[in-house]
Amino acid sequence: MQLGEKKIVVQRASVGAKNSVYAPASDLSQQLGIPSLAPGVLVPEARTKILCMLNMVVANELTNDQEYEDILEDVRDECSRYGQVVSLEIPRPIQGVEVPGVGKIFVEFVTIEDCSSAQMALAGRSFAGRTVVTSYYGEEKYRMKDFI
């Protein structure tokens, strides 16, 4: 977007994506061997049936069994507003062990469209005073419980 003499690029934030969320179309087209759409065009990440939410919970909220169950129920209820939830994973901390994915919430939907609806609705919302950040997550990684 041109604003006076300056050019502004607007894109959705995604914490922890390590540049995997958006890539310049010209770079992607070079890798794929196809002509670029236009310089500076951004290509969104691949959509999946798995939604990863960050900044919703912190480790100390997941240690108490009752609080953990309440969080599971709240997340399932909220996500069910956007489509059918197949499964839900919230990795819990284990004392003395580094557990991958603690602090992230993973939700599997029946369809990519349901997941996309939830992603659009939940990104940027507030949960327990924190701003929710969302991204899609690989279906194979989710099935393998590879919660990085």
C-alpha cells in the first residue's frame, strides 16, 4: 500500500513461525520454477485442519488438574462455535522434564474450512488478558504429537 512517499506492508502476525507463515512470491516462484505473480506479493501459509493457538495459557495454569480441565472445556466450547472439533491437545508441563509445546493449544477440526473460520475469529482475541496468536499446524506433526 502506498502512503505518500512511503510504502506500507500489512500482514497478520504469527509468533514463532520463523518465517514460515509468509514468503515473498518471487522467492517461492523461483523455488518452484514458475513465473512470479508480482514483486512483493505475499503468499499465505498452507491451511490445514489443525489450529495452533499461542499466548492463551502459561505453564503454571496447566499444573492443576481442575484448572486444566476447565481450560480444555472452555477451548472446546469456543472452537465448536466455528466447526466440529475432532480432538484437542494442550501439552502439560512435567516437573524436571522439558515438554515440547507447553503453552500452545492444538485443535483439530473436521474440515480445513472450519479451522480457517476459527483461525480468523480467534486471532487477536483476548483470553485471560493475553492476545491470542494463531497459525495452522501440520497434520502429520499433530498426529505424531510432535508439538514443537
